[in-house]
Amino acid sequence: MFSHVMIGANDIEAMLAFYDRVLETLGLTRDSAQPPDSPAGFIWLRGKARWPQFALRHPVNGHRATVGNGVQISFAASSPQHVIAAWTAALENGGSDEGAPGFRPRYSSDFFAAYCRDPEGNKLCFVHAHEFSVN
């Protein structure tokens, strides 16, 4: 299990708008307690749970953020409808399609997922499977 996932962003305002809209469909909200200049960046949480976290910020080294080849960030969804809502919100807010919502039986018989890229090209997956516990 991971504690947090952080991605670099070049256009912070555009990426905040994208992730606020997309992640709210999955029950995640941005932590308003974090000041904008926090070294932790901007953080999204599920409810009052501290972990796991999703975060973004300008890269610490001052270089432009780039996409990782072979990297995919996957978000657990509580239902297939939440997968569809997240993928739809992503496409409506500057994301690009990488695979429409549907079952992916090659992974498991109950693996329902959708894939997209965020506005800066990071690959995302929204997935529901019966054994996930998403509250």
C-alpha cells in the first residue's frame, strides 16, 4: 500500500481545476488546511482520512514537470457509476480519452475501468472491483 502519490505540474491553476472536478466524483476533496506555498503541494483526501493522499506541485528541482513513460495513477471507485463520472469529468475538463469505461476481464471478471490523460499528459485510471473497500 502507498502513503501518497505526487505528480509534478506546470500549470498549477489548470491542474487544480481539473483534479478538483475529477476527484470530487470519487469522494476526494482538496485539503484546504494546506497553504498554497506548502512544500507538500496541494493534497486531496478521502473524507477525514489522512492517508492515502494524492498531491501535485511544481517540481522541487525547478525543472518542468514531465510525464513518466509507463506510469499510471489509478484511483479506486466505489461503483462503476463513479468510474463513468470520473472519466466523464476528466474529458469535460481538459483530459483526453485513453479507454472508455467498461469491464476489463483480462485483469479480473469484475474489473470495471476507464482511462484518460490529464491536461499535462499524466495517465489516469479509474477502477472499480468488488473486492475494493472504498468509503
